[in-house]
Amino acid sequence: MRGRFGPPPPDGGPRLQRADQTGPRSGRPTLPGAATEVVTLPSGVRIEQLITGTGEPMTVFAHGLAGDIVGTRPLGSGVVGRRTFFQFRGHGRSDVPPGPWSFGDLAADLRGVSDLAGATRALGVSMGAGALCRLLAETPDRFERVVLYLPAPLDGQRPEAAIQRLDRLLASVESGEAAMIANAVEAELPPSVRNTPAGWSYLRQRVEQLQRDGLAPELATLWTAPAVPDDSLLRAFRGRALVLGCRDDEIHPAAWAERLAELLGADLHIYDRPAVLWTNRNDLRDRVSAFLNA
């Protein structure tokens, strides 16, 4: 397996270690994350994951582009049973197989993690929602309940804002400069959160994670083909679905949330403003847990 911007360390997962100490240091240091494990899928790809909770059912959580386990855990805080959070290929300590990649590859990662865990429910965020849709198009009976949060377009056409965001992140991670990474990450925060303790804490955590683990440039190859070649295949899904979209989100058009809700016969809720995890976190968690716990 190739490393992100250089060879992987001898202990396995391809990580990026930097000596640069110029990152945001104000306030208390971020707390260490929960201990994760690396599992090998039937495909041979090694994936970092974290399992929390006890009992049934098992729900798997698939993050968005450049996301991580930490970012998806709040979505499962009220969900009963066991919960599996994982890092797609190219993220965290997961492998970086030779590219180019496709959403079929991401769907294989999601399927492999779900099968190992025995998951019957799934939540996908943005890119993770695309991978979940690809899996459902291939095997519509795989999950009983699914949540698609801020689904990105499935037709391979990316908004210019999405292209610029990934280019900026990849360039900042490759530079190794904490200040440059912080500038790229800060652009994702709503203005009301910047220069607040919560914003600083998030910024420190993300900078430290991206400096430590890197971000695979192969991620830019995902959109050479549609995530789901024929989205009408999603009509075969017979489980229950919840789609959560947002108005005025350049990267996750509300029209795609509406389209997916129609195809899946899903419950639909559209939030009024972007950055829902910052502006409407309690309502978001309540909707997710109420649906998955039913």
C-alpha cells in the first residue's frame, strides 16, 4: 500500500508525522481520542474502526470527505445498541490502496465493515451517503434502516465549491504547515463559531488529526464516474430511510436530498441553514436517534 505523501511507517497504517509545531496552541490541548483498532476486510484493505455501546441493533456510521470518526460520533450519541464508526480508505489509519478509486470501492469498504460488525442499520454523511447509496443500489436488502445526512450529488458532477475545498485541504496537508491546514479547516466553520472556544477546540483537533494521519490525494479521483450509475435502482430498497438535507449548502444541494427521498420513499427533513452540526446539533441528534431507535 502506498503512503499519502511518502512511504507508510513500518507499523502499518499510512500516517503523516510532522515536526512542525506552529498549529493553534491556545487553550487546553485536545483530549486523546478513544482507542481504535485496524481490521482487515475481505478485500484485503485495512480499515480503522471504533465500536461503542452494547446490545442490538448494530449501526455503522460512514463519514464524509476528509471527515473522521470523531466527527461522526455526535450523530450516534443517542442511538441505542452497538455503533461502529470507521475511516474510509485514505483517511485516518486506514490503508491507501493504489488509485484511481471509485464509489464502488467506498461501498466495498462500507460493506466489509458492516458485514464484520453484523450491522443492520447505517448512517452516511455526504461522501459516506454516496457510498451507502451505491451499496443500496447493488444490494437493496442489505440494511433495515438508513439515514442519509447531507447527501452529495450522485451523478459525478461536483459543485465548484466542493472541488476547491478538497484541493485546498490536500494542498495544506501536503505542505505540512499547521497554519495552512488551520486556514483550510477554518473555512468550513460558520462565522459565528470562529474565534470561540468551541471553534478553537475543533480547529486544534482537526489540525492535529490531519498532521498525524494525512489525507490521500487519491480521494480526488472518486468523481471520475457517478457514485450511482443508475439511481433508479434505489427504488428497490424496501427498508426505512431518513434523508436530512439543508438549504443554501453549496456542496450538498437540497435538491439531491429531495431526489433521494423520492427514490427511497424516505422521510425527509430540510434544515434552513448550513453547518447543521453547529447551528442545530440537538435537533439533528434527536431526529437521527428517534428514527434509528424506532
